[in-house]
Amino acid sequence: MSGRFFTKVQSPISFEGKNSKNPLAFKYFNKDQRVGSKTMSEHLRFSVAYWHTLMGTGSDMFGSASFKREWHKATDPMDRAKETMEAAFEFFQKLGIEYYCFHDRDIAPEGDTFTESCKNLETIVELAKTLQKQTGVKLLWGTANLFSNPMYAQGAGTSPNAHVMAHAAAQVKNAIDATNELGGENYVFWGGREGYETLLNTDLKKEQEHIARFLHMAVDYKRKIGFDGQFLIEPKPAEPSKHQYDFDAATTLSFLTEYDLLDHFKLNIEANHATLAGHTFEHELAVASAAGKLGSVDANRGDLLLGWDTDQFPTNIYDTTFAMLIILNQQGLGKGGLNFDAKPRRSSTDPTDLFHAHIGGMDMFARGLLIANAIIEDKALSGFIAERYGSFNSGIGAQIVSGQIGLEGIDEWVRTQPAPVLQSGRQEMLENIINSYI
């Protein structure tokens, strides 16, 4: 396989097994291997994040760009966007990945006017459409960048300026159009700056009402154009805002319920956002799944010693195993997938490092899938959990959950019984069982 951007990788990455010493080969991800009723590829639905992988420069809050990419050399912004799109599809093919995700401003530069920005997006969408047809790579989801432009410094859908909110709504309309045109299976709302810095100048209730109206308009437009993709909201607690309105899964679900939006959205859970909210990755997945609203996943990890969104590639086998246990137990992610919202470290400057990073993440989730499937098939956890809650299957427990008894009847029953005995939760035993599979 030829190409001019990733010349050190001449053929698609292949599966060679766990004993392979080839750093450019999969050790666990064998896309056609069946795990239960699906192939690995069908279970995992991996996606490349356009913003980090193709647009990343290696810069951080303390340092300028450290990556020099061949596809960034053109001086004309549209020429650069076209070359970046060509590099993207070369990367997708050589990695052997089936999906990608983007923000509108990742793939097309902002123009001097909003109309010019829209024309730029339409032009690049046509190129992407052609490349998708040629390669078979599909769009997992699109979204709008409502956080980089200085006009969004005080929010987009929650901005105190109606003109700014209208601009954001128009941008979302065009991003949905682009996603629909490319056959995107989802559209994500990520409120990068939908929060507040201080309550001294904030009407919190008004801002939440405004973002709810913003989302209702999007739902109406989705229905009007016949877009059959899934709408997703991605929770994040803070950074860059001090407090964002979609703080975590539970907060977001409560907001959707309060403003009559729950039927129209699922959640896109990111591992690093979970830890920023003071939760584990599995907690956020479990909360969303319990509500029937786990729609997709941004697969990455944070550095627990740093207090910001480091977006590292997932390398923790416990995280991927626990994630796949939840995903398998809800019968998969449907239209969603596992999007690598992750970037190589600032010192990993060679384009080939992008392959090493994705190979590691894909292998880690493939291994987590295999382990989780074995745990589920053996009922290693489910049997214990069923027994732990067994007292609700009959007697007083069954009467409580069925609503056949109230507080007065319970009071009468408790007075006739000896004191309850605390049963062991066997946490250490269960942790040992997980370790035995890993």
C-alpha cells in the first residue's frame, strides 16, 4: 500500500498474535475473530479522532508545537485541509480502522465570514464523501467546535449574548448537515464552554433553559431533515469552565429529564472526563448504562497525578475489562463505538508514533473484550451478584419491590423477626477472581 504521508508503514497493520515482537502488529485485536455472537470488529467499532490524530501539533499550555506534519505544510488553509483529509484516509487504511470522528473546524478552516466557513465545510465534505466511497471507511460521528473561537469564551448555547447563541445554533445546523451528508451514525454535543466561571454574573437557571432550547431546536431540525443518527451528549465536569452544566453522567441525565429531552439523547462517556469528575471510568459507564443511555465511548485515560485532560491512549487492562463488562452486558453500543479521543505524548514526534498509540489502545480493548466475555460466560460475577440480592426474590423482599406492602406492614413484619445479619460483600474475593482472568 503506497502513500506519501506515512511512508514508514507500507501495508495495513495485521494481527500476529500475542507472541509477536513486531511493534507494528496487533497482538490481540483480530478483527474477524468471533467473540460470542459477533466479531471483534463488530463489538469494538473503533474510531480515530480527527482532531488529535490529524490536527494535533504536540502543543500544551506550557509549550508550542513539537510535531511537524507533512500534511500541515501548505500555506493556503483549504489546500492544507485537503491534504490533511488525504493523510487521514491513508492513516485509516493503513491502520485498518473502520470509523473516524471530527469537529467541523477540524476538517475545514474557518473563513472570514460565516458563509465562507460554511462553503469551506461543504467543499471538504465532498472530498471526504469521495474518500469514504473509495475506502469503505465510515463516519462514526460529527460535532461542532463551539469552544475555540473567542466569541464562545462565555459559552455557546449558554452565552449571555443572543447573537453568539444564534451563531452557535447556525454552526450546529451546518455540522449536522455535514454529518448527515457523510452518513454519520451519531452526532455529538460537547459543551466545551457551557458552564460558568463565577455566579456573580451568571443566571444559572436562564442558561440551562437556553441550552435546553438550543437542544430542542436541534432535535426539531434532525426530525425535519430525516437524519437517523443518534444524538449524543458528552459529559465533562470542568476545564476550561470552572463548572460545566454537563458535569457527569448523572447530572446530564437529570438535565435531560428535567427539560423533556431524555427520549432524544444518549451519552458519550469519556474515561478522562470521568476521572476529572472524581469518578472511575466504569462508574460513568455504569450510570449511563443503568439508565439505558450509554450510546458511545471516548476511549482514553488521564494521568491521576495531573489535574487536567491529558487524553492519553488507554493502556490499563482493568479499565478496558470493566468497560467491556458493562458494554457486553448491555448487548453492545448500537450505533456508537470506541473513539480514541487520545493523543501521543508531546515528545512522540514521529508520525509512526500514531500507529503505535492506536495499536496499543486497540489491543488493550480487544484483550479487555476477551477477558470480559470469559467472565460473563463463566458467570464469575453474575452468579454472586444474583445471590447477593436473592432475598428480594421471595418473602418480604418480593413484597417490597412489587409494592404489595408499605411502611406499616413492614413495621409489623420487622417486629416479629430477629435482627438482620450483615452478609459479606466478598470484595477481595471478587477482585481475586478478576485477577485470575487477567
